[in-house]
Amino acid sequence: MTPTSEPPAGPHHPAPAGTLRLYDTASRQVRAFEPLEPGRAGIYLCGLTVQSEPHVGHVRSAVNFDVLRRWLLANGYDVSFIRNITDIDDKILVKSAEQGRPWYNLAYAMHRELDKAYDSLNVAPPTYEPAATGHVPEMIELIGRLITRGHAYAAEDGSGDVYFDVRSWPAYGELTGQRIDDMEAAEVAADPQSVARKRDPRDFALWKGWKKESEPETAAWPSPWGPGRPGWHIECSAMALKYLGTGFDIHGGGVDLRFPHHENEQAQSRAAGYDFAQYWMHNAWITTAGEKMSKSLGNSLVVPSVLERVRAIDLRFYIVAAHYRSHVEFSFEALEEAAAGFARVEHFLTRAADVLDLDPAAVPTSPEPVDPGGLAATLPGPFVAAMDDDLGTPAAVAVIFETVKRGNKLLDAGPSEDLLLAAVHVRGMLAVLGIDPFDPHWSAGGSSAREEKLTAAVDSLVAALLEQRTTARAAKDFAAADAIREQLKAAGIELEDTPQGPQWSL
């Protein structure tokens, strides 16, 4: 069998206060996070194969693991975060040939598009982003080690292929809870003849010999087994071991990578004699019409197209508001509903800053200087408890809205310490989720000069109408005042009369 859905969760015991607990795919239970080195966390996230423009489903993984990274940082951890790029692959070679362009040109162009998508959603750059093509020597060395230890073999037909011998590793299948005899054969579509070269049909490629007739010479590297290129699975093992060491804390990726990719990664790495990942974490899919969002299904929504309809911060909020292990059925209606909810949070912060006579960006994210324990020590207890419970973002977002609700009740009473604390807590919680609207990232990356001029023009026009409305109300011409309100409402602008004067929002 080839599992694609979320495995049943194991026992979920209440977490002791102050203990981060994460769902570990390997043990099928929520476990207390105990890093190999106190105060430090090493994370490897499988990045994308840069074959085409990134869609919303692609970027979910990056956003979810960005939240994990932010939460570890908020708890005072020193985080090494590695996210790779697969820039040589069967699919890249096929697509580049179809488009009549060099494979490396396609990979580079799509890598740039991916970087833009990540940046638009406020995904922090990783500590390092290794590319597969830059680490072929490390892969060759790892393959040689597996051959020496009796876990890999070169095909005898001179093809240059090298395979991992799954029967040589009795623990193969432990990550996804499978028996070898129940598994399907490894993928053979790209090279049907590979079946005859294998000792077992489930053996998977570590090295692919160069096919002169169908592959460009630039897609081959010299090796002890002849020119060729690495298999997909060996790439991540080599890069994770190089940058995080022989044992590291967390390996992440989409749920569809559990088998065969992560199963194969774990098997080859441990067969080579390395501890490898201590925790395995997987985010669920974003689906459309109940199916995984993918290019092959034709239901993908590329990020730039989506951002023509909604703001990037609203898209990120939509993603983080769902638990990372829950499948999300994408629709613009749901996205717009999420955006409307997030607008209420922004409106509170703007009004609170006005009442407190502060620039919104000047409202701190912590009520006190952050100590070495991190930002988390200053945030509301229920929010911390939610995040510590396997990154429970739905419950964490509920705490944000509850804090906003309490803060709104304080607005009419004027400036107060309680109002300031509510605003500070909201900004701090939003910062952890990467959706603080007054983070310089959103203003720097989210507005063009033309948009800024347009905003200033709208603000000026609305201010003029509000002045007319105030004049009409002073003259007791309430019909005229109401007509102005309705005129603004028809344009998508809501008015709210407050003790500090009328406030407007989209």
C-alpha cells in the first residue's frame, strides 16, 4: 500500500505547563519536544522541486513550518532551519524539454518565483537553502558508504544505476508502519527497464545513469558508476547530514512525502550509520474539490493570481488559522471570510493606537523587555498553552479574537493600562504567527508606490466626506448625514462613531 492520508493519532496526554509537544509521525503520538542539545533546535524541511510556478498548496508547508520556527524562537531556542531546493529531477527535465529551454534555466526561473511567493507571505528565509545540484559530491560519498555497508548495489547491466537494497534493512517501513511485502514497487514510469536491474522491485534509485539518447549532457555528473545524476531521496539525506549533523531534531514536509520520500530518507540515512531525525512532522494538504491541489489535477491556484484577489497577509492568516495537520478545502469564499475576520483584529489595533495616541507600529509586542526565555513568557497563558499543544493555531487564533473582544470594550473608556496591554498582547500573538499587520515586512513588501498614492487619495476623499457629515449632523440635517454614511457604505467603507470621532475601515 502507499499511504497518502493522515495516520491515526496515538495517545494524546495533557501537556505539562511550559512543555512544547509535537505530533511525531514515526511514533504516531504527540511527544514532548526534547532537543538533542538544550536550547538549540535543528530543523530540516523538504523544499520544492522547482518545475513550475508555486501554488497555494505548495506554500502551505513553508508557512506552517515558519510558524514552528517562530514559536521555537519565541521560546528562546537558537534555531538552525534548513530548507532545500530540488533543482534536478525527472519532472524538471521533461518540462524543460516541452518548453524548449535548458533544464537549469527552468529550475532557476521557478526558484525565483518560489522565493517571491515565500517573501510575499512573510516566510522568513531559512538559515540556509541548499540546492541539490550543489551537493552531488556529498551524495556520491553517501552512496559509496551504503555500498560498502552492504545496503546498496550498482546495476550489473552497465546502466550506471545504483539502488538501495530494501531487504538489507529490516527496519524499512517503520516510519509509515508498513511491511515490505505490502508495498508497491518503486516508481518506474521514467525508466521501465529499471525493474529488470533491481534485486527487489521495491528497491529505489540512489543514482541514475545518464541516458544519452533522452537527457542533456548538462544533466549528468561524473561518479564511480559512470556519469549520471542523483535520485530524489539521496538528495535530502546528504544535505540534512551536511548542515545539521548526523543526528538532528525535526524533519518536516507535506503529508504526501511520508512515503516513499521520507521512508526512504530515514532508511538510507540510518543504514549508513546515522541517527538522522528524532521527530518527523507533516502538514496536511490544501485541497480543491476534495483533492490535493496539484499541477497534475489542473486545480492549482498560483500564488500571484490569488494575491490579485486578496492581500498576502489575509492568505497567510487563512493558512495559519487551520491546524497544520488538518486538510483545508480552499475556496475564495472561505478566504474572504477569513480576511473579514482578520480585518476586525487590524481595526482594533488601529483604534487602540489612536486612543493611546501612538503610532500603531509603536505599540510594542511585549509588555516588558524580552528575557532569554523568549517572547512566549510575556504572552497570554491560553495562547501559550495552545501553541505548546502541537502548534494548536485554531485555539491560539481564538485567544487573539477573545483579547480583541475584551480590548474593544475598553476603547470607549479612553486610554488605560489595560487597553495598552490588550494591544500589546494582540501584536505579540500576531507576531508569533507572522501576521502582525504593522510588521515592517507587510508595509515594505505589500504596497507599491502606486498603491500608497491610492491609499492616500482614498483617505483624503473619505476625510472630506466625514467633514461634510459632521457639518450636517451639527446642523441637525440627519438625512444628509445618513446619505453620506450610505454613500460610503456602498463604496465598501464602514463607519463607526466613537468618543474620539468617526473611524472608518474597509
